[in-house]
Amino acid sequence: MLLAKAGLLDGLEATTHHGAIDLLRAVAPRTTVHADRRFVDNGRVVCSAVIAAGIDMSLHVVGRLLGREVAEKTARQMDYPWEPTV
């Protein structure tokens, strides 16, 4: 919500917790809000919907920065059943 109120999501895609989707849409009318996605990487901001989705998002960022192999190794080390979306 802070990013939305600051206008940093204007013209971008985002998501949030299912209980706050309507609030995000109200606060950020110039943002495409996805209620059906666990996380969104719009190229500028990466945001997630809930706690487990935050883990998925974090592994996505690891993959983006260090490569998919490192992200997969990290997920295995955590014993986390990560399934990359990209």
C-alpha cells in the first residue's frame, strides 16, 4: 500500500494479500492488480500476495539475480517445494 500511495505502482502490475485486493485497487487506480497471482515482477517492483508467496517471490529474485540454478539449489536446501513460474 505504501508503494501504491507513493505512486510507485502507477502504470505497473501488482498483487497483494487476498484480503487487501479491493483496497489496493482503490488506492492504486492506475495499477493493474492481479488477484490470481502469487507474486508479480513488473520489472521495477516485485510484490507478493501472502507469506508463502513471499518465499516464491524471494526465490524468483534469487533466480533473477544469481541464476535459476542457484534459486533451485536454495529451494532444495530449504526443503521448499518451489515451482518457478517463468
